[in-house]
Amino acid sequence: MKEIWAEIKDSYNEGSYLTRIIYIIVVFFFLIRLSHILPYLGINTTLEMYVSVPSDIYKLLFRFWTPLTYMFSHSEVPHFFFN
């Protein structure tokens, strides 16, 4: 198991910018998917709320990072693979 993680780490460190972006998107995807468990634990929010661009302009003023983070957010498995 350590060899797999070492290979992933080496691939990230030695890879191109595209490889690094792909790794970041994969990690981001799993974090968003795991955050969907939070409402079942009594926490009434998900990570997806904070990374997708809100339709309300006033929320956009306070979540100014969302125009950058929305491109990394993939909420469903088909959306992840087809993008």
C-alpha cells in the first residue's frame, strides 16, 4: 500500500501542471461526495454550497472565491468522468 501512495506522490511531484490539476480535481470530487454525509450527521450544509456559484448576487459578494472553485466541483460520477 505504501508503494501505491509513493507512486501517486511521485507522479504528482514530477508530473506536469495538467497532472497536478487532475489530482486536485479528484481529491476535490471525493471531498464533495463525502460532504453529502454531513446532513445525516445533523450538520445542515455541504461543501458543494460553498464551491458552486450562487444564483443570488448578494451571496456571490460574500463567496467571492466561487467563480474560481466552481470549475473544480463535480457533484456526480458521470459529470466527473465526462468532463
